[in-house]
Amino acid sequence: HPLVLAKQLATLDALSGGRLILGVGAGWLEEEYRALGAPFAERGAATDEYLKAMRTLWTAERPRFAGKFVTFPEVLFAPRPRATLRVWVGGNSPRALRRAAELGDGWLPIWHAATGRGFTPPALRDKCAELERLRARAGRGGQGEVAALMPLAITDRASTHSPEPLVGAADAIVEMLRRYRDAGLGHVILTPYYGLPAALLPKSLEEVERLLAAFAGDIRPRL
């Protein structure tokens, strides 16, 4: 429920000193909605309305809201975020991009090379331009923040997928990230599991720690 979720998120924001970034998505697995007794066909409209309700709770002195999926009378809500709580809208679909432009502070597409999802740098540049146009149409300036969930594997074995994820030697990954940064990407969320072939998956937590240490020590300083 957005009242509960908004309270949890505002508390996390307070505990973290304002560092919280909320990532949201409408979901894609119908079985999950069925298990919750929620209408799968209306997930987009419900997501939009929940975001509007939570924004109201975080910003209004005496918040109230009346919608199709959630309604609450005037309530007292605390703690309110000291600054605007940043919301990144996830998803690769055109509707997700519109939601990011209209209701989010950033866009967070998923990178999944194994299924061919993701964007080449030129395609990402086009998406960023579209995002900026949609934000302007909604009366919001600028492109907003753009992040990406991207697989990471530092290896001598080059990526065989297109668009390529962050797979290859350190020098190649640096060059990939530079191209994506120039195309409009501002943030990267690294995953050593999602979207990688089985041969490149780490076998232990120690391997993950070494991978991230290598990224932090050898790749990040060159960006």
C-alpha cells in the first residue's frame, strides 16, 4: 500500500541522510500479480497512481488523495524527506520511458544481453533525446538522470552479445563505459549475475568481492 511504502521509504531516507534513490517498475510477471490478487492489466495505471500518491505524502503539509486504486483522507505524515526523494523508473518499454519522463527523476532501463535487451551507445543516445522531449512535453526541463543495470565480467573473453554488456578486459570495459557516458548514461548499477552466460558467473562471494575491487581500483579511476 502506498501509505505504508511511502512511510518506509521516508524513514530509510532519514536514516541514510538523504541518500535513498527509489527504483520502481510496473512488473512483467502475471503470476506475481495473480498471487497478490492484483489486476495485471491495470498495473501501469496503478503504478502511476501510487507514485502520485506517494509524492503527495512526501511533499504536502496535510496530504490527501483520491484515485481509482488508492484513496485516503487528510493525514499527518512524518518524517517527510528533507529534499525531493529521487525516483528512478525502471523498464525498457515505451510506456516505462513515458512514466520516467512524467513521474520520475530518472530512467533505469534493464540490460540483459542474454535476451538481446539493452541499448548500443547510439540507440541509448536516441532514447535520451526522446526522454528529454517527453519531459519537455510534460513541462519538466532537461533529460533527467539516466542509469542502467549492466552485467559485469572482467575477463580475457570478449562479449559475444550485441548490444555488449560490460564483459571483457579492463581496457575494453573502460572504453565501453566512456561511450555510454557520452551517449547520456550517468549511473551504472553493476551485477555479476544477471544477464551473463553460465561460464562467466562467479562461484563464490569472494569472487564477487574481487571483481568489484578490480572495478573500483582499475576501471572507475579511468572514467
